[in-house]
Amino acid sequence: MQMEQLEKSIYDLITETSTNLPKDVRRAIKKAKASENAGTRAAMSLETITNNIQMADDKVSPICQDTGLPTFKIKTPIGVNQLEIKAAIKRAIVSATKDAKLRPNSVDSLTGANSGDNLGEGIPVMKFEQWEKDYIEMKLILKGGGCENKNIQYSLPTELEGLGRAGRDLDGIRKCILHSVYQAQGQGCSAGFIGVGIGGDRSSGYDLAKEQLFRHVEDTNPNPDLAKLEEYIVEKANTLGIGTMGFGGEATLLGCKIGVMHRIPASFYVSVAYNCWAYRRMAININPTTGEVIEWHYQEGEKIEFKDDTTEEAPKKVVELQAPITEEQIRALQVGDVVSITGRMYTGRDAIHHHLMSHDAPVDLNGQIIYHCGPVMQKDDEGIWHVRAAGPTTSIREEPYQGDIMKKFGIRAVIGKGGMGPKTLAALSEHGGVYLNAIGGAAQYYADCIKGVEGVDLMEFGIPEAMWHLRVENFTAVVTMDSHGNSLHADVDKSSLEKLSMYKERVFN
Ligand SMILES: O=C(O)C[C@H](O)C(=O)O
Ligand code: SF4
């Protein structure tokens, strides 16, 4: 095999997957956008998302800064050397990371050290199979951590909030799948897609669920019962009112694909793999002699360019914010307000929050803004850092620390996505703070608002976890938790649970 050419083909597959959303996914997002009323928060979010998809494509830069855990599924003709393919994948991963097509995402689970090149024990995931065909098929999914954290596995029979008892039959399965969408809320960057695996054991069930994510969004399940169930789930999930980013709205779920396998008598699992709207999966066929790409998958139909997709609306009232922010400015903000930030903000995610609990801050954070973000960064030849992708990360992971840290350092605003819990909400009231929701996955859109990198601290935590000092202009976010005890996230959770309970009665026999 021509190893150099093979490596280039794999590099192209990685770049294409990270930067260019497949046609079927684009169509689903366009449909979702059309279902939202102009002027709503959901419509505004989808507008940011479609702009972002276009920007990533134009700049050949990551759609989302979390380029996920790369999972390759490879089928090879008999006689092809799989070890050589493995080595080529690893080399392609290292080059794509160097070129900022992938964020360095591989972290030692015990020491927390980032390997820097996306390699590590078990990373990337590479699964091989042989087949009778005469070409290699290579599929790749880049599934981000926020949506991976919303995967869920049910062991039937079980009791479900809102839906009651789920038994060991098709109707019990129906309840689990609906529940999986409810429990994800907006935290996996809805509107999302789900792959479901029925049966197997805990690990093969999840594998089957993930395998469903390689199906075409618009295909029809060959099993008529499952085809009916898929249709039912998409229809009903979209009545839950969770909406894009959990802001409320019509579009919550863009696709549901269900696979089934046998189980053993004592076990009955329903495994759900949740994927964000940044549904990055692609596949190629490769000539085993030349290493060249013969065919790209998911190429049916037109490619929607979101270039001319801007809906003209009257500009909403926008509150300008610039750090240092006073308590008075924060107390004036209400859930639903749109803010535009200009000036300085600091990134901080899991490692920084944990660190700040027991250490001083490297900078004065009084009146400042913390951005829950792990960017993709690239250093130029003069040693200057550039932001290549910088959307928000899931904030709820900082729930144990956030309130204390805001009070300890005088931080006035945190930006993230998916919302935070009661502890933070109480601290916002007490201290005078606000939670701002940015649009998850819109990494190019926000990178464009970042006009300069003015410093970095705690680089020992690795690029995604370091504290970057960013200068931003017109960085837009929505107040979803204010200093008056209001949380849009708590409200949407409550109302969607009420709606979920409308589907308690048996539907499938
Ligand atoms: O790690 C990130 O940057 C984001 C993550 O995928 C998340 O959704 O929280
Ligand atoms: S930030 Fe959102 S869009 Fe990006 S990987 Fe995480 S869940 Fe997906």
C-alpha cells in the first residue's frame, strides 16, 4: 500500500469531518430553523449555529472546539495489513492536531496531563473488521464530550420520572428513549440526534447505539416496528419544548435511529448515544493499493450553504457589558436579556475551577468575566497565539465550585452553556452575579469575536484547560440565570417534565 497517500486520505477525512458538516445533517438543521418563529431565542440560536457551520466550512476550521474522541471504524479486504492502517491513522491524527483541525483532547486519566497530540492509551478508537469487498471503508465520528456525557443506559424494567414504569417490551423501550431526550435537556447542545441500541450487554449495547449514528438522517429503518418508533420519538420529542440549547422552542430532536440485537435472559438494556447538532461523522472508501479515496459517503442531495440564510429582523435590545462590571450593572440584568461583551474575559474550566478552590488567582478577577471554554489554539512563527475555535463548554461540571469561586474572587459573570444548578443560582443572588449562555458548538462564531490573546496562565493544565486572557468585541450571550433567583434552565426542565408525563399511557403493544 502507498502509505503516504493513505495517510493523506485519512488526514482529509479528519479535516472534512471536523470542518464540514455532512449534507444530511445540514438539511435537518435547515428544517429545524424553518420550524422556529423569527425573533425567538431558539431562532436566534439556530441563526448563530448556521452562521457557524458556514464559517467553519469557509475557513476549513473546526465547527466546534471540542473535536471529540475520534472513533474510526474500518472494514478491510482480506489480506490488507491492519497494523499499517493503524500507524497511518495515528500519524494523520498528529498532523491534523498540529494544523489545528483537531484540539489536543487526549488526557491522562490519572495525572491529568494532556498528551498534546491526541494520542494516548485507547485514543484514537480504531475498530477493524474484515469483509469480502475489494476496497477499504473507513468511517470516522468526532463525538464531543458534552453530548457524550448525556448518553444514558436503561436496564429494564425501571421507573422513569414523568413516565412511570417501563417494562421489558416495545412500549418500555419507547419510554426510555423519550426520557433520554428529556434528561439531556440542552446540555448536549440540542437540537440533537440520538442513536439507540436495544439489547446486548452494557458495552455492546452502547456500541450498537453509536453505530446508529453512522446511518443517514433521512433513511428508513428496515424493521417496520422500529421505523414507527423512530418516527414517533422524533415527533413527540419535539413537543417537549426543550428547544435549541434548552432555551425552549420547537426543535429539540433532529433524528432518532434505533438498532436491535439479541440479549441474554436476565439483561434488557436500552442504550442511548446522544449527539449534539455538531454531528460530525463522515466516511470514505479507499483503494487498498494506492491509498487514494475512491468515494466519499453522505454525498446525496444538494449541499445547503447557509450563506444567504440570514433572517432579517428588527435588532433586539442588547445590553453592553465591559469588565470590570459593578454589582449594580449585574442586578439590572434579567433572564432573557441579550448582552454584548467587549473587553477582557478569562477562560476557566474544570482544572481552573478545581485549582482556584485552594489557590490564589493568577490575575485580579474582581468584577471580571469567566468563560467556560477550552479553545483550539495555534502559535505562529513569532510565538503569538491565535484562537482557532472557542465555543462554550458545559457549565454544570463547575456546579460544585462556581458559587464559592465567584464570591471568593469577586467574579460578576460566567459564560457557558447548558445552565447551572441551585447552588450557583443561590450564589448569584447572594453575591450579585449572572450566568450567561452562549451557543454551544458555535466555535467559529465566537473565535471571530475574539480579537486578541493577551496572556495565558496555568498552561501546565494543557491548552484546553489553561486560563487564556482574551480580548473580545461584541461577544453575544443570553442571560439565563439572574441575580433575582430566576433560571430559564429550571423553568424549561419543569415544563418539559410536565409535557413528558403526557406520554405515560401505553402506545405500542
Ligand atoms: O470540551 C468542550 O470544549 C465542550 C464539550 O464538548 C461540552 O459540550 O461541554
Ligand atoms: S460543545 Fe456542544 S457542539 Fe461542541 S462537542 Fe460539546 S456538545 Fe457538541
